[in-house]
Amino acid sequence: MAYVIACLMASLSFLLNKALLKTVGPKAIVSFSPAVEEAVKTLPAYYLSADILATHVTFGLLEAVYDWLPKRKSSGKAALFSLIGHTLFGLATIAALWLADSVWMALAAGFACHLAWNAAVVTFYAPREGSGGQ
């Protein structure tokens, strides 16, 4: 069940993130997108009694494939960051669920980790203005 949820939610997340980027712009990456992704992964897995960590890892793997496909110089790094990041978000989510026994606290923990991760990745690895994209 976790794999089905991850595949469906990765597709939904792709569409929602695309719409967010179009309406909000790049700031969506460090604002709305983490909330959307964590909600679409965690809530269906929780309420359908699926493996939450497997859902997060599979979602990360699918996002990694998507990041890898353009075959840019940064594709490998982006793919690796996707897989590692979503695995960490899943671990944070299940740890918070275990500690707080609340899906909402678990969702908040995953969101906070995702938000911090995206902010760090954008800060350290995004091309700087005037750097020529290098």
C-alpha cells in the first residue's frame, strides 16, 4: 500500500508544486511545497495504515528519478538530496508520531525538517545571481 500511495502522491505533488511555482514563484520551494509534500505523503499513509517510512522513501526515490532525468550537471546531486531528504523527513515523522502519538505533531515535524532542508539546499547549492549559474 505504501508504494501505491507514494506513486499517487508523487504525481499529485508534482502537479501541485508546478501550480505553486507558477503562482507563487521560486519562494514556493521554501514555503508551500514542503507543507504540500509532507501532507500528501503522511496523511494518506497514516489513515490507510500504510508504512509511513516506506511511503516517504519511495516518494523520495520517485523525486530523485525526476531530478535525475534532465541530465544537468547538478542532476546527480539533486537526485541524491531528494532521496536522502525524504528519508530523513520520514524518519522525523515516525519519530514524532512515536513520541507524541499524534499524526498532526508528526506532520509538523516532517514539515519543519523539510522546510529547513529546502532552505539549506537552496542557500548552499542554488545558483547565485550574477554567477552565471555555476
